[in-house]
Amino acid sequence: MEVANISPDTGDGESWSIKRMIFWSAEYLDSKGVENARLDAEWLLAEALDMDRLQLYLQYDRLLNLVEKSAFKSLLLRRAAREPLQYILGNTSFRELNLLTDIRVLIPRQETEVLVESVLAWGSEQEGGLGRVLDLGTGSGAIGISLALEGKCSQVVATDVKSDALAVAINNAKRNGVKDRMEFRSGSLFDSINSDEKFQVIVSNPPYIPDSEVSLLQPEVVEWEPAEALFGGKSGMEIMKEIIIEAPKNLTSKGLLALECGLGQSEQVVSEIEATETFSEVMTHRDLNGRERVVTAERN
């Protein structure tokens, strides 16, 4: 059965229940190489029908009308073309947040929640909490907004080299009720930060994928997400090194540097931090799959 057969213009006269549509479209997406095809099919159908996923199961036998089939077909074809689900839906969840997401920003990932958690855990042990936080390369704002919402912050300054990414982050800060606790600045890394500005926390999920690994990535990543938010140069460490070298001048004494890194990079990140001779308490933190994903260190 071709995908055109779920279109209202085929005149096939077939009845499509929610259950039948889920099973068929899951098989179709799977044939296109889509991971988690069944789950994605459910999310797309729920979007087309303007209901949550639970309602799909409660209305398994309900038949779709022609308008609903047409709306679903449009979404399904986009996912079959390997457009990320989060871009199709226009939003995604991250910790306690619901974030607007589109092609202007990197899709927030579960691994980055470990970065946020490590910063929050550190802040919970500080008398003044997190204090003033600098979020470098904020993208959608997932990190900075989460810290502003969940942590004890006096202010979160979020920077990004792309003005359109900042526009998304600002909308997300408003959407999640923390705009008044944040300041957004345009510029690459520390370009918009004064040399005498001090922060208790500098946090970043910088681009860290080596340029040579582009062929290893899924189409959803390499064909849709912003390359400048993904690739960190020949070794993947170029931007990471720049942050590590520049961070000490803007960190308070005993301030925290927290960085997300790629698989197999944590040892090199630790080495680069130790080479500055300005940090102590260098620690690595594992993600839910047991992989070292985050490195934190305190300013001497």
C-alpha cells in the first residue's frame, strides 16, 4: 500500500481507524529508516487530530475523516523525509520545560539534562546558590532557562552568535516565565561579555562533533539541524578549548565551569582544564547510559 492511499484524493473509499493508521504508518516510517517509528507515528497522528497520545488509545476504533487523513499525510511525509519530529511538532520537552523548536536551533537532548543537573547539584551546596550564570551558545535556551527556573540564580546571561537562535530562546524564556531573570546577548562565546564581568557559573554545550564525523550522523541531524551548533572543527575540540582558556577571567573564585562533551572527549577536556592551572575539583559526570558526558571544575 502506497502512502498516497491515505490521501483524500485517492477515492479508495477505505475506512481508516486510529488503530489502523498507527500500525500502517509505523511500518511505513520504519521502511524509511526512521527510529522509534511507532512512537513518532503516534505523536504525528495526535498532532493531526489535535489530541494527546492517551486519547489515541481511548479512541482506537474512531474513524478518520478526509480532512484528518489529509492533515496526517502531510505530517507523515515530512517525517518520512527524515525531518526531525521536534521540528514538525514545533516543540519539545526538556526537564520541566516545553520549548519551541525549529530549524534555527539545535534540538535539546536528554544528555544535556545531565549538564543542567550537575550545575543544580553544585548550586545546592553553595550558600548563595548559583548566583550569576553565563550560558554560552544558548540555542533554544534549554540550559539557561532550566537554571533560571529550577536554580537559585540572581541572573542568567545567555549568549549566541546567531540572532535568530536568540529570538527562539527569548520566546522560550517568556513561554516558561523566566524572562525577567535572564539577559540575552548576541555574540560568539565571550565576545559580548566585558572583561571585568564575573559569574559564579559558566556553562556551555558547545559544538563538539569533529568535522570528519559528518558521514556518521543520521539524516535528521546533518540535513536539518544547524551545523554551527554541531561541529567543533577538525578535532571537535576547537571551541571547547577556547571556552576553557577564556573562562577563568570571567569566573569568580570557587566559581564553576560546566561543559558537555562528546563521547570519548572527557579525558581530553579534563586535560585541557588542568593545563590552565586555574581549576580544581575537576569531575566527570555520566549520562543515563553510563557514558562520561559532562565535565565540571571549580576556579581556584
